[in-house]
Amino acid sequence: MWQPASERLQHLQTMLKTKLNVLTLKKDPLPTVIFHEPEAIELCSTTPHSKNRTQTGYKVTYLGKVTISGSDFLSGCTESAVVGLWDTKQMSLTLDDSITSSNAVLEIRPFQVRLHHLDERGKATVAMDTFQVARIAYCTADHNVSPNVFAWIYRQINDDLTFQMDCHAVECESKLEAKKLAHSMMEAFKKTFHSMRSDGRIHKSGSSDEFPEEPSTPDDG
């Protein structure tokens, strides 16, 4: 039976009101669930961010660097360089007692080592030195002058394309942390050279156009 447009519109409005009433009735029990679950989710998402770490790595005291000669890097090859850097640092501490003990953060990762120099409060980074892992020829945490010292020999390439071998050293907060840095450097070596060989940048013999033929394995003991 045909109905005028006004009656059809009225009938449609009545049906919509009925459905809205049903939806409203079904929604009544939900507020207790709606208000509890977002609260729990918010707590779970914000809890992991309570740890505010500005830098990753180990807090260290950078002792400096010294250029060394020779290319045979065996056990004890960094000892004399470290002794000189250690004595210079101790003299500086004697003359100026305001120098903070930890002034840097050493971060070791595959391909790159980062030395973040901190401000006087030891908080913000004021400068950063980067070292390519493939150019590190040797590293060790075994020094007679102090078991807390970790050192590495780096092949520094100059502007005129000549290079020199620099020994860098840092004092860690403990002997264990110095050992951990040496172990981390060894792992960074393995991952870096494995990736470079996979990419074809290093042949099976270990030689390439840019890097030394056989970089010395870091000493973790």
C-alpha cells in the first residue's frame, strides 16, 4: 500500500528513535569498563619512560691521546703511552682540584666508537669524538699503572692523506668496567668486519683498499 512521503518520514523517524533507545540501554553498563581500561593502559605506557638516560655507555675520564710509532701491536704496546697520559692527568688533578673525575661517556657500537665529552657538571654533551672501528688497530684493559685504564690505538688519517697511530686512553670507574669496554670493542670488531666482508668491502684475506690487512684482535684480558 502506497504511503505519502510525510507518513514514510514519520515512520522512519520512529524507527530511528526506537533503535537509539535500544543502543542507549545497551550502553548504560559500559562506563565502568570505559573509565578503568584507559587508566591501566596509560600506567603501562608511561612506566618504562621513568628512566631518563641522557647517554648510553660508560662514564669515563678521558686521559688524552699520544702519537706512537711502530706497527707491531703486541701485549704491552700501550703501556708507555698510558703511563705518560696517566702522569699528566694526575699532575693536572693535583694543580686543580676542581676537575671532575668523570668527564666523558664512551659508547662502543659496531662501525663506530663515540666519546661524548661532558660539561663541568657531567651532564650535557659539549663535544663528541668519533672513531671508525675498522681503523682501531689494538685495544686493551691490561695496564700496570692502573687496572681501570682502557686504551686503544687508532689510525688517524690526516688532511694530506698521510696517517699516524694515536693511542687514546680513558680511566673507568672500576677494573670490571675497563674489562667490559675491551670485550665490547672485541664484539664491535667482529660485527663490523663480518658486515664488511658480507658487503664485499673486505676480501677473505682481510685486505681492502682503505683498511690495514690484519687488524689486531682486541685484548680483553
